Amino acid sequence: MQFVDLAAEGKINPLIPHTAELIVGAIAFTLLFLTLRKFVVPMFEKAYTDRTNAIQGGMERAEKAQLEAQRALVQYNEQLSKAREEAQTLREEARVQGAAIIEDLRAKAQDEAARITATAHASIEAERQQAIASLRNEVGTLAVELASKIVGEALDDQARQSRVVDRFLEDLEKSK
């Protein structure tokens, strides 16, 4: 109401613009609005769309890279699992082969020891028989000489010598 009162009195309110300013301002605003709508807003829309597409493409690439990384991880884990299984198999085979080699070498060593023992026993027995034969001859010769001296007659007969030696050896064995 005061506005109407002021207008009636002829006083102009400094807060209310002149009509010409309002018309020029409205035309300038309309031109600015149309210019912005025609040129600037499409550039902002294009920039926004490009940025959205870039972000979306980056996200898609990131998802693809993540899927590829997951596939690679699964493949790596499978290969690692296979390698571990293969290593376990190789260790088991090596252990079995090692045990077989040790058993084979042990058997060969036992066979060789048995052969050496048998050879040694045979050699000892042969030397023993040879020593017995040698001692028999020496004892026989000594017994014949002793018997010849005791009896006073010569024991030249081979059969008689053998009987005397055998009898002497039997007496020795019985006295043991």
C-alpha cells in the first residue's frame, strides 16, 4: 500500500527499477538464457557425457582387469597345486627308489659277505686239511723213528709204518 501512496504523491521508490530498465534487463536475460542454452549447456552436457563414459569405461576396464586377475590367480593356484602334487609324487618315487637301491645294495653286500665268508671257510678248511696232512706225515715220521728206536728194529715196511702211525694218532686222539 505504501507503494500506491508513494506513486500517488509523485515520489519514486529507489528500490523499484524503471520500466525501461526492466524491459532491457528482461531482453538481456532472455538473450543470455538462450545463448547459454544453445551453446554453453550442450558443451557442459557433452563434457558430462564424456566424463561419464570415461568413468564407466574405466570401471568396465577395471572390472575386466579384476576378472582377468582372478582367472590368473585361479590358474596360478591350479598350477601351484599340480606342481606340489607332482613334487610330492617325485619325492615318493625317489623315496621308494632309494629304499629299493638300499635294499639291493644291502642284499649285494650280504651276498658278497657270504661269498667272502664261504671262501674264507673253504680256504681255512683247505689249510687245516693241509696242516693235518703235514702234521700227520711229520708225526708219522717221528713215530716211526721213535718206534724203531724203542723196538730196536727197522720199520721199513710201508704198511707196517701206516699201522703204527694210525695207532699212535688214535691213542693221541683218545687221550685228548
